[in-house]
Amino acid sequence: NTHLAEFTNLRSNPGPASLMKGLFTIHGRPADTWVKMSNFDKGVIFINGRNIGRYWPVAGPQKHLYVPSVFLKSGQNEMIMFEVSKMPSSTGGLFVELVDHLDVGSCE
């Protein structure tokens, strides 16, 4: 019941140390969700004012961040991201994917 959160960059000239705000809508009852961070490099995420955690694939191995259903609400939800390292390419876009499964990456 979730899919994409698109972001508005809160800086006029995006680059390292950028703060972004995104909104996404949940239709129906919220469920446990994971945030897929493949377009971003290193930072931290807040959803509805709660710290979800940091993402840093180099220090991983996580590829997704867990969001308990109790942190979400039916209707509009807010996601704040602080990207420390670099912004995604303009072709990749400013969005994250919200998924219903976990991907911890390779354990090798």
C-alpha cells in the first residue's frame, strides 16, 4: 500500500549535506515497510518525526531501512532525509522506493 516517495530539495543548490523532504500516501491500514536506498549514498532518514536510521551502503550491508507500521499513518506521511555525501544523478531522480520486503545484501 506504499510505493514511492518523491522529494523536494530544501536547498536551492543541491549537493553534499543536503536536506530533503518527501511525502507519500498510504491507502488503507499501514503495514511494516522498508525504505530502499539504492539512489542515495550516506545519510539519515526521519519518517513522521521519528529517526528510522542511517544508510551507508559501504558500511552496510543493509540495502533497506525498516519502518515499523506504528510509525506510519493512513493518508499522508512525511519523510525527511539528510544526505551527507552526494546527491543522486539528475537522471536517477530524487525518490526512494517503499517496499514490503527486506534485502540485507550479500553476507559474503
